[in-house]
Amino acid sequence: MKTIILFACLAALATANFTNYKVYRVTPSNAHQLNLVKGLESMKGFDFWSKARQVNSDIDIMVSPKVEGQFTYILKHNSIDYSLLIQNVESVVQREQLTKLMSPAVPKGKINFEQYHSYETIVDYLLQLESDHRDIVEVRSIGGTYEDREMVMIKISTGGSNKPAILIDATIHAREWIAPATVLYFIHELVENEDNRHMIENVDWYIIPVLNPDGYEFTHSSTSNRFWRKTTTKGEICDGVDANRNFDFHWMETGASSNECSETYAGPEGFSESETRNLKKLVESLGSQTKLYLTFHSYGQYLLYPWGYTSDLPEDWKTLDDLAHDVADAIYAVDRTDYTIGSSTNVLYAAAGGSDDWVKAVGGVALSYTIELPGGGSWGFDPPASAIKGVATETFEGLKVYHAYVEKNF
Ligand code: 0X9
Ligand code: ZN
């Protein structure tokens, strides 16, 4: 009976419907094939879950039933390799919603790592931590969003002055749910696990688990779209700006779009979005205290460092690269999760206007990384909630290496 009621609720709630949307993995093996696939990116009915990068690398594309026939025709006629990753995206979304409905309600101020949480639950948890741990926790807003939500940040510090700081954010892209879940786990470990006390003795932490709360809430609400990526700023024809193309450093030079309907729309100008402006202000106000910046995304298992706007490497790339290798080794040791390491442009794709580039070049934080957590395959942006613990705990081992580096070198 309970199940029947749940299904009835789901049927009544779901709006953005992904019935018979499929996710294909496509692997172009020459420049001609790659260009053909790239050409689909701006077309209606295609959502590139991973970008067309280079020959022989995989591209995951969600395809609407309307264009599927045309899509497979193009692939077959041009002998492009492909496989089907997700047969019906709606059933993945429904599974996720069902898990959510069946999960026991989280008591106010509590959190767990068995489910994905709403922004309200996340904020309530941070506020509870503040009231339970006044000596080490301070929660504040770094500014308002387009829809007037507060962008909440937690500062974890044992006090004192002149300590180096690590700045972390997640969820600049709304649909990448594993990112805030992982970062919340970091917060829990740093504040609530006495064994990690040494990690907060000599280093201050500034963590914003959800940088794009409007978008995040939109992906959570049952009347909207689970795969929303951008902010929710109203547009002329389409809404939203890709906040990770909106930072004003080589803005719009490459890998970004001026079409507001594109998933990588860079906005009408650099820093057009309150969310990016608020991060900018925070970075400026922390100044030289910040020694390391980590921005969490999904998916693909990449540890990326600048630059995203050029294939040139920063002068200190070797430092960035060596540290990333140590971090990746620590993650790998837990459960053999393998990360690819390199500059964004060289191992992923060129895309200007990202937070990592701006924080390094203008914000003055030399160590700046984008971390693409696991996902993909039959999961895509929906690793089951049961996968959170595994991803979070292994990534925390990587965080320990970052912490040790900052503590030792600054
Ligand atoms: O494209 C992005 O913004 C990031 N990948 S994602 O699949 N999560 O969207 C990668 C950003 C890497 N950094 C820069 N290009 N600056
Ligand atoms: Zn992302």
C-alpha cells in the first residue's frame, strides 16, 4: 500500500520528464567524427554530460527521444563508436526520488550520508554545528543569490592569527549532487570527529557547500529539472548562466557560449551573477591568508589545475602537479579510484571563465584545483545515495594530503 501511494505521489509530482531519454557514450576516432559530434552540442534535444574533448576520448550525451533516431543515424552512417549507458533517464530520476521519499525525515539540525539533502537541511546542519561548537565554528552568509537565498559559508578555526587557510566550495553546478554531499562529509569530519582535531589546529577552513543554491534547489524540487546546471537568472528566451564560465578572467575567450540557451552560457558580462561576485568578494577579503582553493564538481575523476583558458601551463605547474599526484595516490589507496591529473585545458577541454583560473590569477591563490568526483557510467549525475559514503571517505583521504601540504609549507 505504501508503495502504491509513493508511486502515485511520484506520478503527480514529476514535471520535467525524462521518459525514454537515453544517455549514450560516444567515442569519435578521428577529427571528422569529433566535429560531427561537437556540432550536436548546440542542438535542441542534446545535453552533453561530458564535453567533446579530443579524438578517442569518451563523450556522454543525454539524448531526447525526439532526436534519438537522427542521432543514431548519424553515428551509424559515420561509423562512430557508441554504447548505451542509461536506457531510460526517467527511471534513474524516479529511483532517486523514491529513495528520497522512502528515507526517514532528517531531524532539524542533523545530517547523514545515506541521502542527498535539500539546501535547507544543509544550512540547518551548519547552524546546528555552530551552536554546538561555538569555539571552532562560525557560520555566515557571503551574500545573496539571484533568488535571494543566502550563500552560507562555514568557517572552522581554533582561533589565533596568521594561520594559512583552505577555501573550498562545491555545487557551482547545480546537478552535481555528489559534490555538496562530499564536502558536507568533510565538514562533519573536521568538526565532529576528534581524531581530526589536528587538521584544524594550524589551518583555518572556509567552506561553502552550495555555491549555487538557487540552481541546487531547482534540481531538488519535484516540479523542475534534475539536470539543471546553471544559475536561475531570468533570460530573454532561456534562463540561467553557467557560473563556471562567468568569472572575469579571459572571459568568453574559449569553451563558453554567448547563447543564453546553452549549458555553457557565460552571461552578458564577466561577474554578471551574484553567486560569482560573492565568491570574488570573499576571496578578496581573505586575501593572502588563503593558500589553497578547491572547487568540487562531478563527474569524471579529474584533479585539474589551471589553466582552463589556454593550453599553456602556469609557471608553478610542477608544484600543482606533484601535489595532485600525492592526493590521487591517497585516494587510490582506499578503493582504487583512479584520478586523471593535469591542466584543465590539456586533460579535459579549454573553457575560460572558471573559478579556478580566476582564483589563481586574480585572487592570488597559487594552489587552485577543480576536482571532478566520480559518477558517470550508469550513474551519470545520479550516483545512488548509497555511494555517497564511499566517495566521501576516499576523497577525505585526499583532503588530508592537501591539509598536510598547507600545514607544512605555509
Ligand atoms: O566545465 C566545467 O566547468 C568543469 N567540468 S563540469 O563537467 N563539472 O562542468 C571543468 C572546469 C575546469 N576548469 C576550467 N575550465 N577553468
Ligand atoms: Zn561542474
